[in-house]
Amino acid sequence: MTDISGLMERSHAERRFRALFDTHRRLVLGYALRRVDEPADAADVVAETFLVAWRKLGDVPEGEAARAWLLGVARRVLANQRRGERRRTGLADRLAAELAVTMPAEPEDDVVRRALARLTEDDRELLLLAGWEGLTPSEIAVATGTLAVTVRSRLHRARRRLRAELTALGWEGDPATVRSIAQETVA
């Protein structure tokens, strides 16, 4: 008998949660979209808000009072996201300052970094995985969930774009630098 009552209780909770989600997801999404820069961040806020609602379903008020409760949760989720971002940014800034002191950039490194910054995120990631992390195209394929043959062709195009950016920046450095960043691992 206990199993049946537990199933009925779970079924009731699932129905209540679905109704809560169906009724208020657009409200929470709109709230989040107006407060973040990226739609993906808003989706994260919605997901986290409704995760909290599921975990605390017994605390969620009935009827229209649920709106304010959910928006309060979404507000706290956003605040947590922002605090986390500030911590990550602060840590990155401190690490960059420490690295600049311990490893001052050579002028050539600065130009290469600027050229890399001008590339797409995908190109930059491939080049950094190959050159700085020392991964082979096969290893990059595993890390990125891409076919190795695709990685090889994208890496080739990324190297070409890096050379073009370096040229556009007036770089006259050693071509071995580009190879060390992008071309060392061809296997």
C-alpha cells in the first residue's frame, strides 16, 4: 500500500510541477532575457529556477503567488551567476597580473596574442589545443567531439587565418613561432 501512495504522491508532484512550468516558464524566461546579455544565460536561469522549484515544490505557493516566488528564485539565481562571474573575472585578472610579472610578454608574443584574439573562438581553440596544449589532431578530435579529419582541415584553415592576421598586424617575426603555436602537431 505504501508503494501505491508514494507513486500517487510522485505523480501529483509531477503534474503540479508540469503545470507550474507550463504556466510560468515564459514569465521567468522574459525576466531573465531582460537581465542578461546572452540568451544561453537566460536559459540557464530558467533551468536553475525550475530546478529549485522542483526541489522545493512543497514551498511553492499555489496559484498566482507562485509567480512572485519563481521570480524571487530567478532573481537569486541571477545574483549567484553574477557573483560567480565577478569571482572568475577577478581570479583571471589576478592570474594575468601575476603572469605578466613572472613572464613578461615579448613583443612577438604580444602580436601573436593579438592575432589570436582576432580569430573566431573555434579557430583560436583549435590553435591553442594544438600549439599550447600539444594535442594532436586525433586528440583534439576527442576533446572537441569532432572527427579527426575535420579537425585537420579546420586546423589548416585556422593556421592560414592566423598567418593572415599576423600579416595584417605588421608582424615580421620568425615563422617558427606560428608553427610552434599551430603547426607542430600534424599527426
